[in-house]
Amino acid sequence: MRPNIIKGKIKFVGSKAREKNILMKYEFPTLKEGFEESLADTMMGSFKNLNLTSEEKKQLSMSHRKMLNYYRHLNLFSLNTDAHKLINEINNSKKSHIVIEANHYGAYVCLVALYSGQLSNDKKVEFILENAPLALFPKSLIKTEPNENLHKAVFHLSEDCWLSPFSSLYNNQMIKFSLKSAKKVA
């Protein structure tokens, strides 16, 4: 059984400071049919397309490469299905302003929803995303530009985030987001 290193959560953040509702939790995101972890998929050569700097290449460990490999092999049909569930939750919400926090696989689900063109224009939606390599987000899931006045993404990057030393991995020319670095809280 493969270790699941790309779990994820999506939370609606309430108006009260400490109110957070876990909306969706992903313990075992589905990978592409027939995916088998192979050593060849985790060799440095298979990550050439990411255009990592020489410093980033030095820091990219085997465990980082394994995690990136899982992101490269996510089942797009399952990702779309999960995004449609989120879109329905957002569009059917009674709130007009919604803040959603998501990490890992959940961040990808939010990006699919954001770029689907199916979010209600009656709602202001802010996605706060963490711990997901935006550089690997599938281009085929970017259907339409979001309404920038209503729907936006903020990528949080803390000092202790695994992506922190790899700026190449949280850059994607097709995804519009603002980057907020956060200091590690003691």
C-alpha cells in the first residue's frame, strides 16, 4: 500500500475568528488508472520540465520527488468530481462572501473550481491555498479565467512549508494568485 503523502482538506472559514468548518477531507486522492510508483519516475531527469534552479535541484530530496510524482499522476476525473462537489457547496451557500482554506490535494480541488467558470457571480470567494505545487497543476483543468473582482486565490507559504525552498514549484504562468509569506509561529 502506498503511503498517502498528498492528503488534503478544504475548510470554510466562518465570520467568527475561530469558526472553521471542515467541508471536505481527502485521505486517499485517486491516482491515474494503472499508476505504479517507479524509480524512473522519481529520478531528477523526469523533473526537467519544472526548470528548477541548480540550488533547488540540490535540495529536491527523494521524498520531495515522490510527492511531486503523486501530484503528476492524480486522476483528473476524480479531481473534477471533487471540484464539482465544492462548486455546489459554494453556489448553494447562503453566504455572499466565502473564505475557503485548503491544502495539498484540497488546494488542487479549489483551483479546478476557481478555473471552471462555474462559480456563482453572486458570491465573493477567496481561496487561501497551501502546500500544493502549482507548477504541476494540470493545464487541461484551466477552463476559463475567474472573475478577478469576485473570485481569487491567495497562496500562503510558511517558512516550514516543504515548498518554501522551491520557488519554481509554486509558480504557474496560467494561475493568477497573490503570494503571502508567513513566518513560522513559535
